[in-house]
Amino acid sequence: MSQSGERQKEGRDTSAVAHEPLTPAEGLLEIFLGLDTPDGFRAELIEGQIVVTPPPEGEHEKYISWIVRQVIKRSRTEMDFSGNKGLKLRSGQACPKNHVVPDVTLAPLDLDLFASADSWMPCDGVAMVLEVTSTKPKPDREGKRRCYARGGIPLYLLVDREASSVTLFSVPEKDDYREHCTRSFGKPITLPAPFAFDLETADFL
């Protein structure tokens, strides 16, 4: 075979290697990371499903404000927080890694987790995540709960506006949390260490 023929053959082989077909999980992740969502919308990849959420209304943000103010003032450990921080979490089965955006992510201030974090950061060092349900509460109640448990996030606080309750999930193990405590709006709920205070919910009524 001539040298030119060898070069053509090598070129075909190199091209074939460079364009190997993606697995379904890799293809889904590529589509997700390439999404161009409208301003204010939030896209997440939850257990193999792309979920796009519109901007929250004022009441949703008010619940978040009530909780964050208490954490900053009363937590035994000084806390830093980020709203809408992307977390990259371990997935189950053949799904790509979960890419989830909590309403609030909390971590000890001395860890300085958020200063140099990428758009999607690992959850190492995160102390608690907070979700306030919107018009579609199922992802917060189920899919995102399992995502946070798989990631080993110690505490997940869910404010369920439809049920008028606050639930603290704790002790993550495999695909879920082993323990949970639910309180109706108006009753305090205890946040364990490193927070170590009773979160008041009277303002939620």
C-alpha cells in the first residue's frame, strides 16, 4: 500500500475513535449541559429526567428568607449559604450523575465551599440542603430527596407548602434517608448539630 493510502487509512481510524457513539447516559448528560434555558428558569437532571422549573413566586422566597435568617442568627456553627447552587451527585443504576439545584445549600463558614466552586460542585462538606415546594412538589418530596441521600448530604429540610408541614430527613443510607421528623406549621423542629437549635415555624402560618 502506498504512503498516501496508509495516511488515508490512519485518518479513517482516528476519526472513528474520535466519534465513538455516546452511551444513553452520556448523551442525556450532554443534552442537559447544553440546554439554554430562559432567564430565571432552573434546569436539573434528576434520576435520568430533565426537570425545568420556572422562576419562584414571592411566597416561596419568603419561606426561604425566614429559615436562612434563623440559621445565620442561631446556628451553633457559623454557616455560609448559597441559593441555587448546582450540586453534582452520585446517581443510581445507569443514569448519569444527578445535577440538582437546591433552593438553599448550607455549609460551615470555615470550609469556604462556595468561593471557588464550579457551576456544578460536589457535595463534600455540605451540612444541609433546603427545598420549599412549588406548584410541582413531587420532585422535592421524592426524586431530589433520594438524590441528596445518595450524595450523603447529612440533612435535608423540606418545607411542604401544600401539606403545611416541615420535614427534616437525616441519616442518609444508600438511596434514601433512614430517619425523618415532620412538624406542622406553627410548631418548632429541632435541627441537630452542627446547627443545634430549634427552628421556629410560627411565621409560616
